[in-house]
Amino acid sequence: MSISKAQIKEIRSLHLQKFRQIYNKFLAEGLKNSLEFIRTRKYRIEHIYLTETAVSALLPEIEKYSLAYTVVLKQHMEQITALSTPSEVLLVLERTEDELTSILKSPSGILYLDGVQDPGNAGTRIRIADWFGISSVLRSPDSADFFNPKVVQATMGSMNKVQLRTALLDELPLTGKSLFGTFMDGTTYQSVNIPPDAILVFGSEGRGISPEVEALIQHRITIPGQPGRVADSLNVSISAGILAAHWKGASR
């Protein structure tokens, strides 16, 4: 089979958030990522595009779940990819978010992304949540879209294992939830006990946690550095990993 110009145009449009919302679809690329989406089937797969070199690796899984697919030329994959280096496989999936009620009832805690606009950092937070058994990630509307191809790529399949939802924190029924936020002037994290079902808030790379969300924070925590250090801050994904390890290691 071949891919039409109309299909190429629609797939390329999904690189943009506007059209992901209009068509209610998103893209996933790469062999490992694609296998996770195929095997978990959390998101409905509309179609799979793959080059001849990926057929042997994916065809057994494609046939197992009776999925629609098209083998395309490498130059066609270069036209539809959202990545700087085209992969051998691209999935078109149905875009859907998880139920907020289920997320708020989660006993394993929530990460909240407040204005985290870098797609790589947002995707890495989802991967961190999966690694440490944090079942849910919420994002503010001004954070990077969960379905941005760069976010999807950075999760390396972890978005299939973590509940995801867009929501304003100050509009949620947070009764009984402890909110912890990361600040430069907070209490040293090693001395803080974070409850298993807490919400851990991370701000944007440039401005930190927004004033609206800061007003909701009950506990301010920080990761102290060594005196005389050159760096003035930690990469946000590194800080998320350190705090998640402390949080979930202490709660075992």
C-alpha cells in the first residue's frame, strides 16, 4: 500500500496542538515507544505507518491485535515524522485523557506540572512518575501538551502506564491532599516526610511555581546544593528524580 498526499498532510498537521485537538489524534514514533502503545492499548491505534525494515519486528504484534498498517517508503516517513531523525515506525492514535475522579483517588500520589513548557522535561517527568510508581501526572493548561510528539517521545512509552490529565490546580477538590512545592527557599527535602498520596508540584523552568498555585502550597521544600557551587539551580527533571526517589523510597 502507499500513503496519499491527503494522509501526509493530516499526519503533518498533528505536529501542532491545534490540529491534535481538532482531529482528536496524536502521534507516537520509534520502535520501543510503538511496541508499548501496541501492547498496552491504552490509546486506540488508528493506523500504523512503517518502513520495510521495521516489518519483521512489528508484524507479529500488528497481526496479533488486527491493527491497520501501511508499509511506506523511507522518503514518505521523512515527510510525516515529527522528529529530527525519522524513525522506522509512526503510529496515529486517538487522543484521550484520564478521568479526574480516578486520579484524585489515587493512593500513590500525583505530580503536578505548573507551566512546565519544555516538552522534553514534561515527558521525562512522566517517565519518572512511572519509574517510581507515581500513578498520575496533572498539568496546567500552559504546560507542554501531553500529546506533543516530543513529550510522547521523551516518555519512552511511560505515558501508557501513568494517568494523565490537564487541570487547573485551584479548581480541583483537594480535600485531604497535602500539597508540596519546590522552591529555592524551602525546607531541606531530606527532613520532610511526604505522604504517599500527596501532590508534588513543579514549576516552570524559568519562573518557578506560579503565584496562583504557590498560594495553595502547604509545604515548601528544596534540594540544597554545596556552598560555593557554580550552578545556580538544578535541571528540573533532575530535581524531580531526586524528590521522587526520596518520596517513594521513604514511603516503602
